[in-house]
Amino acid sequence: MYWDEKNECMPREDLGQLQLERLQSTLYRVATHVPFYRQKFKELKVDPDGFRSLSELTSLPFTTKQDLRDNYPYGLFAVPLRDVVRVHSSSGTTGQATVVGYTQNDLKTWANLIARILTATGVTNDDVVQIAFGYGLFTGGFGMHYGAERVGASVIPISSGNTKRQIQIMQDFRTTALICTPSYALVLADAMQELGINTSSLSLKYGLFGGEPWSEAMRQEIQNKLGIIATDNYGLSEIMGPGVAGECRECSGLHLAEDHFLFEVINPETLDPVRPGEIGELVITTLTKEAFPVIRYRTRDLTRIIEEPCPCGRTLRRMQRVLGRTDDMLIVKGVNVYPSQIEHILFEIEGTRPHYQIVVEREGRLDKITVLVEVVESIFFDEMKKQREIIETIKRQLASELGIGVEVKLVEEKTLERSDGKAKRVVDKRKL
Ligand code: DLL
């Protein structure tokens, strides 16, 4: 099922032509209205009127989070504030917040892109959609909301938090689709178990999750516990919010909204494009945004593009689930470590729960990683021998995957902090 078959299944050649035309008008737009880009184009001798082929993309300047901060709040807007009808902002947990704006048209495009990912998961106007993303400056709540209304679903704008109430409403209002972060979906599943609620008594069929990295094992656990089909959905406020990429029912990679954005994958050190299919940093150029167009935005997210066509019939290419962020990468004892590598190993081990935290400390001159992982109650209380075995297995596997030794501590279920939004997986106590 498609929401927008014409654009989702467009022949690649036509798509390339559409992208080129849209890029040309975006370049004209930013060169005319955004002093930052005008200056950059001048420095790099880019002639926005002379842009003839997508292969010239690499001649364009990058935009970074720092550029957005330097132009806080409205410096990169390409329309007067009078034409801006919505403003969102990134959480700003790592430094100053950044501000993004939308025109009426931008909001229409956004709702359509959300309608696409909802439809790709299976949501229709017969569904009751519970949106447990925060409503506010975060793009998750409002972004998903207008797309769900666009599909014609019955939308429950419950926002995040208040787990018991979420469950009560899910039961009473017969929610069929849940939308939240994957870690919060697990919090809900655990809480239901605790309350003795049999999930098969619920009406839930689908879950659209996103906003943070998660693994295939976590998907399986959510699907099993809630009895649903769970898709991965990616986006970022600087580009739009959710809707930038999302999975179809094949659940094997996220279709990129290539008619509205250009995607590149680069080597974050050399800044050159990687070879097709290689892992690198995702770089995105907006093609249709009016209020806040961005050229070659460095997302810091690591992924690879899947070139093979998807059996679902969409011609939009897919990206692999995000493997981590370049700035999440921990350099410990000189070795690059991504939380996703650790998560992957933990979830393969029986008795562990998908709740973990990676604590990095510095003792003297030496870095030390301790992985705290929750284990099921029976193991935590009864079986010392089993505990030792699990610790040894995790240590051995992590050492062979990462090439460095780590400490492992098993903790009781529910000891690690839960979040109703994005989970905090890494605690870096080093003063670097
Ligand atoms: O998290 C937008 C969003 C909301 C996407 C709801 C999907 C669902 P930001 O708060 O700006 O926007 O955070 C963006 O979150 O650069 C990634 O590092 C991470 N992220 C988002 N979705 C995924 C995902 C929203 N599906 C940052 N998998 C991005 C992995 C994700 N990481």
C-alpha cells in the first residue's frame, strides 16, 4: 500500500530529473535570501545559476550544526518571519539549541511525508493512533500528528510520559498504532507485564518507532511483547523532523524521501563520498523546503545506502538503520567504540534485558568502560554461577568485537533510568 504511489514508485531517471530541478530552485532560493549561503557560494566560486548536473553536488559547501548555532535564531531562514507558521527547536542537550521554521507549504509537505511512512507501515483511516512522542519544540509529536490526521486516522495526542495513563488509554480507546521512541515502547511493554495485562487483549497492530538508535534484537522483542509490526523511522529537526526516511513492511531498511531530499554518504574525515554501499556519515540537502532550506547538512549519523531495489515496489532507495553517531563514538584507549556494537552483543545473550548503560571513566591516565546490563530476575537473585558465566561471555565477546577489555556489571531489572523519550545509553564521566 502506498500513500503517494506516483512519487514513491517513480522511475529513477525521472526522479533524478526532478531532483535536479528542485535543487536548482533551492540553490537560487538560498543564494537570493540567505546571506550565509551567498557568502559560502562566493568563497567556493559556486555559480547557483550554472548548476547543471547532480554530479556537481560535491562542489557545494557543507552546513554543520555549528553553522546553525552561529546563525541562531533566524539567520538561515529563507523567508520573512511573516511567512513562517511554525517553529521547532532541537533539544539542545549538547550545546546551544537550534531553531527551524516551516511555511504553510512546508507543513503540507511534512504531513504528506508522514502520511507516507504511516501508510508504509499499514496505518489507514481505520486506525486509532496513539502519539506518545513529546508535543512541543521536539518535532516528534506535532510532526507525526498532522501526518496521522492527513491519513484520516483517529489521533490520540497523548504526548509523552505518564506510563499508566498511556496503558489505560491504549486499552480504553482501542489504540491500534503506537508511536514513540523504541525504548519507551519497551517501558510500556514492561509496565503492562507488571500490571498483569495480557497484550493480546489489546487492539494494537502497529508501532512506528524512531528518534533514537535501536537494534534488530530490540525490534524483535518489541514485536513479540506487544504483538505488533514495528517499523523504524528516521529524521532530524534540522532537516524537518520525522518523515525523512522510514521502513515499509519489508522491515529491511528505511526508504529515503528522495523526492524531497538529496542523500549522500561521506567519509567523515576526508569528507569525500564513500563508495556505493559503504558506511559513512549521512549528508542531506533539502529540495523543497521554503522556510529553512539546508545545503549538504552533515547529520553526524552513520549509515549506508542500500542500492538494491526493495521488493515492496518503491523505487526510493533505502538506508540501513542508523548505526550510531560520529559524535557518540567513544574513543577509549585509542579505540573507536560505538554504543551500537555493544548493544548488538548484549542482546544476543540470553537472560539480558534490553536496558543497558555504558559508563566511561578515567582512572589515572587510563580509560575504563563499564557496561551495566539488566538481567532477568531469576538470574539476578538465584544463580551466582550463571551470573559469572554471563559476565564472562559478555566480556569475551566484547573484547573480541571491540579489541579492548571492558568491565561488565549485571544489575537488577529496572535499576537503570528509564526515559519516556530518548534513552541515555552513554555516561561519560571523563573530564576530557
Ligand atoms: O528525533 C526526529 C524524529 C522524531 C525522528 C520522531 C523519528 C521519530 P532530533 O531530536 O533533531 O529529531 O534528533 C535527531 O536523532 O540525527 C539521529 O541521531 C537520531 N535519530 C532519529 N531517528 C532515529 C532512528 C528527531 N530511527 C537525531 N534511528 C538524528 C537512529 C535516530 N537514530
